[in-house]
Amino acid sequence: MRMTLWKALAALMIIATVPACAPLLIGGGAAVVADEAVEQDEGGDGLF
């Protein structure tokens, strides 16, 4: 019974933290893609 409680708490923590991190991950991925596109088009160091 005790192990089930810990699994339920872990699941709640994952559900609470993943949606909060999703915009950061998507934004970071978009920045990397944009940087690579600028490097391909203009050469040099890109945006960053």
C-alpha cells in the first residue's frame, strides 16, 4: 500500500512539472532550428 502511494505522488509530480517545461523545450528547439537556418543562409555564427 505504501509503495502505491509513492507511485501516485510521483505520477502527480510528473504531470505537474512536464506541462510547465514544455514551452521551454519547444522554444529552445525553435531557437536551435532558427539559428541553424540563419547559419545556412548567411554563413557565420548564426543568431547566437
